[in-house]
Amino acid sequence: MRRSLHVAAAIVASGALASACLLDAGPLPTSGSGGSGATGGSGGTGASTLACGNGILEEGEGCDDGDSDSENGCNLNCAISPGWACVNELGKKSVCQKTCGDADMDPGEKCDDGNLAEDDGCSPSCTVEIGYKCDDSKPPAEQCYLACGDGIFDSAEPFVEECDLGDNDPLKGCSTDCKVIEGWVCGGGTMCDPFCGDGKVVGNEPCDDQNSNGGDGCTIGCDVEPGWECANNNCKPICGDGIAIDTNVATEICDDGNQDPGDGCDGACALEADCGNNKVEPGEECDEGAAGNNDCDSNCKIVPTGACSGLLDIDADGMSMVNAGATITTFTGDTTTNPLSSFGDPRGYGLPECTSAISNKIKAHKYTTGPKPSLVTIETENKSVDGKQTFDQTVVWVLRDCLTPTVIDSCKDDGPNAPFSQLVAGYFPARTTLYIAVGDNGDATEAGKYALKITEQPVRLFYQERFNGSLGKFTANDPDGDGAKWKLCNGCNKNNLTISASGGDFAVVDDPPNKNTMNETLRTTLLDVTAPSKLYFQYNYYFKDKGGISDKLESAVSGDGSTWTPLFGATAADFAGRAVSDVTANMSSSQIAVGFLYTDGNGNPDDADYAEVDDIFVFGY
């Protein structure tokens, strides 16, 4: 039995359905006691019993349609259901009609989008569906919308979003159902960032190795370390970028900025040395053949008890620091303590700026360059003893093979009363072993303390030519047309006397009988040199001038391929050496051409003069 209610009337206004939207007021009395009758009379009747659902609208009811079905507009408490309107008249049965879906907001409706469809935000009973928001100020069709995706972070019931970016693009960290995607963190709910350190690569993270270690390719901030590349969270060194990686995770023995073969460092950033070929190459300390001997073992390393055992090792005893990208190693010594009595003839067969006389107070050092190709500069300084310099003429020279000390790589003698020597030794591939000797010119009594400073400036190699089977990018010009021009010497009747490290083929021009060698040129086309701040041109040469000082071997460079600037000229007889020239000012639009000019100074076609060049490098930093 329904609870009885006092009933209020409802009327129809302006032809529209109207109702008293009365809610269930709770239990009301359903009967009363009768009053006492007059003497001898019977008692009166109590208050009338009213019933909700009897089909008679009584005062206090919102409606009464005569049944207990709550789905037809009038619920079991005689209150009008949301989305319905009832025509009411006291004493009569209520007639109820659904109003939800008419696009008008009626009393009790939370929304009305003009339809009775489900899952569009407004339910068939005009209540807001879970996950939606409704705004009745908007047109009915646009009234309701998903709360997830509106760009407003709703963390309270009924929405409980973890994030809301507005577009909810999963690639940005927030899913289409406003949940934080694994690997992301969403601060404040409206901005998501990759979570660095969870081992998952998401968003703009190039890597995430789930650790804070350096030297493995991925930084603590999930950025790729210089010299590395990362794909699918797998990081490896980039061979050929000029950054040599040497960590406990990965090691590049060398990296010369390219993957070209034949320059000492191959396409896998491994040394190209061929131990046992009797040629000292980068990565080797010596090379006496496949079997080795008592001085050089089969791995091309110096035997500690062999002929070079007295060498000091700067790698072990020197102090190194890095300044502006260059590595500077300093070493101090004393030529009075266990000096070498001889170290070969430092002049060899005529090196420039070197002396043929040397004291027997010599110190030699083994030094290996780093994992990058570099420009090596060597400086000496005498330490004063009792206010006096120990040497009056310092000499420093460099060898590539301590077992063949007569083959000098480079040297410098600053002349009389010159207690300092600075030698620009030149370009060296990665992991090149150098033997550096220091002494005084001539006076065996002058000995004492000295300092040696070695500077390695890492460089990028733009071009090299070792004339292996061809002239490469060089073109020989024969202005006289008589065939007396620069040629490749590959098994010709001359030896490579250029102190070349490669020791193989070379370019040569000679002055044979009845030939004219005036203005013979050997030049490259324009070479690309990508905007270095410093650019150098280096080559080894040998010059034979039987006529004295009349003939000339000259190097030159050009920024446009047509106008050439002379650099270095050799005119002395039996002259060999290495020239290293700063040609930065000669670049034009990151291009440069290099070349050589040979001139027969006296015009004599029969004096048998000739010149050789080899090991040509263009490099910079």
C-alpha cells in the first residue's frame, strides 16, 4: 500500500503541460480517531483514509495515475518522475506525458538534448550520463560532451581523470580515456612529459637506458651523448664523426672523422696497421717483420730489454691536461741523468732547420698520440741552474721508428743562443707512436734540466694523398709539351726520399737530358673544406738540385682554382723535409686547391735535377 499524501492540484497553463513538481514528503497520517458522540449517540468517523495510487489526485500529491509503475511519469510516491509532465486536476486521475527529448529543460531534467538516445551524454530520462558534462546554455545538440578531452583536469567523482590534454593524443602521454600512458608523468593533469629513467623511450626522448651512468650513450637526462647514436634504446658510437669513444661500455680505437680506408683508421674505427710488414704504422711501436726480434716483438711492441729500452715513456710519466680542446702533456727531465750517448744522426739526409752535430747528452721519449688525428706541436724549454740556461742551442727531433734512428720524421734547431725550440711536427693519425729526442747542438758539456711540452690539437682530415697507384685529385701540367712533367713514381728508377711514413708511391718531376722543366705544375681541383677556424696544408718532399741554388720547388694554394699564392720554396741541394703551412686566409667559400711548382732556374735541360712529394694532408679544426 502506498503512503497517503495530502494532494495539491496541478493546472495546465498556456496550452502546455504543467504540473506541481512535488516530491515525496515522507509518511503522512492515514487515519484518525473519531470524536465522541452525544449522549446516547454513536461516535463520529475519523479523518478520511487517502491512498497514493488510487487514481484520484488529492491535495499533497504531485500526481496520481492510479498505478504503482514508476516508469510512466508518476512514481510510487506520487511524485512526477524526471523528464515527465502531468496534467493534474484534484479529484481526477493524473495524465502524464514524457517531456525528456523535447529540447526544453523542464523541471527535474538535468539535460535535454532533443532526443532519447543513450551514450550521447544525456540519458533517455534527461539525466547526465557518466563521463559527460552538460551545459544547458548551449544548443541542445551540443549541450552534452565528454568530460575526458575537454582540456580540464577533473580529479573528483564522477570523472576521476588522471590527465586531460584536450586532444588526448596518446603520443603525448594521455590516453583517449584520460589515463596516463606508461612511460609518462602528467603534472597537474594537463601537461605530460616523458618519465626519464624508466627504460621506456616515449615522446621526444631519444633514449632512456634506465640508469644515471655516463659514457653509455644516454645521459641522465635522456639525451644522446656526443659521439653516439641511439635507436630503439640501443646506443652505439658513431664511427667517422671525429669523436673517439673510449668508455667501459664501448671503445673506438680511433676516429679520424671519416670512414675512408688507407688513412690509418678504417671504416669501423679500428687501426689499419699490418703488423709484420716492416713498416711502422699507427698502433705500432715498431715493425721488424712477422717474427719480430729481440728489439721488437711479434705484436709490434718494443721489447723492454731491447735496443730502445732506455726510452722514457711520457704516457706513464707525463702530466696531461685539456685546454680549449687540445691535450697538453708536459714532462721534465735532466740530460745529465742516464743520457743516451747517441740516437742516430739527427740530420738524416738533409732535414730543414736541423743540425748535423749533437752532443752525447740526449734524452729520448716514447709518446703515443690519442684516439683522434691531431696536429702535434713540440716545445722545449731549458731549466735554469744557478741562474744560467743549461743549453745554449736546443735541438728537438722526432722519429717514427726508434730502431731506425737515421730516418727522421721532423726536427727543429733554433740556432745559436736559442734555449727554446718549437717544432710543429705536423699531422699524425690516431694512435701514432713518436720518439722525441732532446739535446744540445754540439757542446757535450752542456747538459742539465729541461721541460718538454707536447700539444695535440684534434683535427679533421679533409683530404689526403699518398699516391697509391695514381695521382689522385692532382693533375700534372706540361707547358712545354715535351713530357718533362710531374708523374707517378710506381717502380720508377728513383727511391722515395721524402721521409714519407707511407714509403710507397710518390709524385716526381725530373729534368732529363734535352727536356725543359720550366714551370711544371702539379695541382688539385678545388677541395671541400667545411668551415674550419684553422686550415693547414702539409706535405713531405725531397729536392735534388745539382746546379746549386738555381732550381726551385715551391708549394702554393688557391681559393678559386685560378689565382695561386706561393707558400714554401726549397732551393738547397739534397734537401728533404716536411712543410706545414697555415692556409686559413687562403680559403674561399670553404674550398681550397693545393699544388706544387717546379722551376729550372738556369734553364739548363741537362742538369738532372728532380723533386719528389708525398704524404699530402689538408686538415683543420
